[in-house]
Amino acid sequence: MSKQAIMWLTIGIYVVLMAAIGFVTGRKTKNMSDFTVGGRNAGAWMSAFSYGTAYFSAVMFIGYAGGTGWKYGIWGVLPGIGNAIIGSLCAWLVLARRTRRVTRELNVTTMPQLFEKSFGSRSMKLFSAIVIFVFLMPYSASVYKGLTSVCSVLLGIDELVCMIVIAAVSALLVVAGGYLTALRADFIQGAVMLFGVFALIIAVFNCDSVGGLSESFKNIVAETEKLNLDASAHIGLWATVLMTSFGTWGLPQMIQKYYGIRDDKEVKRGTVISTFFAFVVAGGGYLIGSLSHLFFNTLPEGGTDYLVPNMLLNAGIADILVGIILVLLIAASVSTLSSITVTAASTFTMDIVRERFIKNKEKDLSGLTRIVCLLFVLLSFLIAWKGTGTPILDMMSYSWGIISGCFLAPYAVSLYWKKITKAGAWAGIIGGFAVALPPLVAKLAGSDMALGGFGKICDMGAHFACAAMLISLVLVFAVSLATQKSKTISEGE
């Protein structure tokens, strides 16, 4: 059997399995609660795997692993370690249990609803819903781009065809049953990802360009020294670490994984499982990317987005392993797309459409949400198709920076500090939004404006994202304390 036939057969088996899960689980999705939070009865393994598969996609394996490895050499593994410790372990320890309890007490299923109930502001709910729907699209589009670069290199098919196939599989899963279907599919896809990463590490380290574990580290350290990384490069590296790690604390599709956990016991178990998953998947992915200088002296055609795909092509990996790795990347990407799509679509229908246009607030919107899922998939596909000149790393950083810059501080602080005020929450949201926006504006305007020795503003999404999260946090506390004081004085008078 030819190499192409083996790869297509492996992918075909995966697609059939996902279709079967969508068909069986979709029949159990009866209402909007099932579609958005799966009846709030998820166990630790499913919740943790769903969190991990939503976190890591082809954006990480292809865009970030390749890009950071090429820029920073062996130091490119740091984002993977940060993702495991900060983005998974600390996130679950700090956020999971309290988020699960608060969302049940307030009976909310989306982040905008959480803001409305916590701060008594319908306008905050509307604004946050619009931000989520609009700015999750670049992230979704970056997932398409990451996966199509792999498929086009390894399968030799047109990128547009790749995008259409990926969009179809993703739409099939979310339209079939929303959160419940995605949750069960993610469990299978998570297992595929774990096995695939182990296979990928073994295959790459054994290829001629790398030459084994000990030799590879000696060589990549030598290559890293040749990069002569200066202070601005190290700042850029740590901006990437912090954005990709702390950024998950404010992303609605990640936070929503906590809503459906069955009980606190499952939260504890999920914390351990999620951390292990992240160490293997993120650590392994960034480790592979850090070896890029052992394969290439100059960037391959297409830039950093094509580093890892061409590494796999040149590594001499067995055909069946290439098929498994392709399924790994497809599974990682489809699961992320499913989570993004369900979150964006349910937020749009429940917090914008129902709020403004439907008089019967108790009406079930699962049918309309499925239609919006299709619309979101289509729009993301168009952005990925038309925005082919934008690197994966940039598209993802714009999305994460704006959304996490807006929501991380008011959401996380409200779980622990009851003195946060509506004015404080608004200050954090607007302040974070404003600070994170310049790189995207510069990109859309085609501006080459630079910021000192850090490079072009349009390439500094991670830097602005970190600044947005920090400034938003400061504003939440400062404005809340100021308005609390004013309120106390007013009441005393």
C-alpha cells in the first residue's frame, strides 16, 4: 500500500469514528443545557481531556512550536512547561472548583451571563458576548491554517481542499450535539493526542537529522548559542510563555470546561489528569519545534508555519507513523475548533439574540444555535482562506490577547474578592481591550510602525496581551477600591 493510501486510510478511520460519536451522542442532546454544558455531569477524565484538547491544537504544534523553536532554539520549550504549570495545574487549582460552584449557584452557562449576574449589568453581558463571538474567529482561523500547512505538505493536496474538509468535520461534531458530543469526542481525541505525541517524539529523535537524545541536545544548544539572543528576544520569549499560559485563564471556551464538572472530587482528579496531559502534549510539541535548526539553515518556503510540516516530511518517518501523526494534528485541531464554535455560537444565541430579539426568554434555542455554529465555521473558514499572509502565531495572539485582556481580571478576581464593583469590572474589561488592540489595528492597517528594538507593533501580539492582562488587573482593583470608598462616603452622608 502506498504512503498516500496509508495516510488517507488512517484519516478515514478517524473521520468515521468521529461521525459515529456525533450521531450517537447527538440523539442524547435534548435542550440548550445539554448543548452548552452537557447537563453538568462530566467526570474528571472527560473534563480534563476536553480542557487539554481545547487548549492544544495545530496552532501549538505547528505555529507556536515551530515559531518559538526557530526564534529561541532550545529555550522554545519554555512555553510548553509554562502551559503545563500555569495554564493547566495553576488554572485548575485556582479557578475550577470556584467556577463550578459559582456558575451552578447563579445558574449560568456562558461567561457573559456570569458577568451579568455577578455585576448586575446587561450591557456588560452584551459587550462581552460581541467580543467573544467576533474575536474567537481569528483563533478559529489560525487552527485551520495550522492544520492545512501540514496536510498540504504531507498529503500534497490543495490548502483550500484541506480547509473545507476540516470545516466539514468540525461542523459535523458541533451541530450533531454541541458540548456533549464534543466532550465525548475529545476523550477519544485526547487519547489519540497522547499516543501520537509519544510516537512523534520517538520518530523525530531517531531520524538522521537529530541523531538521538543526547546528541540532539548537544547540537541544539550549540545552535541556540549561534542565535545570540538579546534582551528584547528574551522579553519576547517570556511574553509568549505568559500569554499562552495565563491567557487560558480568561478564555471562555476553556473556562466553560469547569461548568460541567460533576463535583469537587472530580475537580481534584481532573487537575492531576489535565496537568499530566499538558506536560506530555505541550512539552512534547514545543520540544519538537525547538529542534528546527537541526533540520534547516534557512526558513522553508511559507515561513515558520511550514517548519514542522517539512521537518516531518524530511525526517524519514514510517508511513503508518505519519498517518498517526496526521490524525494527532487533526484530532487536536478539530477538538479545539469544536470548543471554540460551541462557545461562540451559544454565547451569540443566548446573550445577543435571545436578549434582544426573543420575547419568550425560556424558549429553547438549540436549533438556532446549531445554525449559528455553521455560520461561525463558515466565517472562520473565510478568514483563514483570505488571510493566508498572516502567520498562525499572530492570528492566535490577537484573539487571545483581546479576549483574555478583557475578561481574565474581572472573572478571576470576582471568584475570590466580593468587593469588586461594576465600575471596577468595566474598567478592567475596557482597559484590557484597549491595550490589547494595537497589534490587530496595525495589522489591518498594514502599518510597519515599530516599538523600539522590539520590532513591528503588528508582530507584538504577545507583548500587548501580557500588558493588557496586567493593566486590566490593576484597573479592576484600583477602580473597585475607589468606587467602594465613594459608595461608603455617600452612604455615610
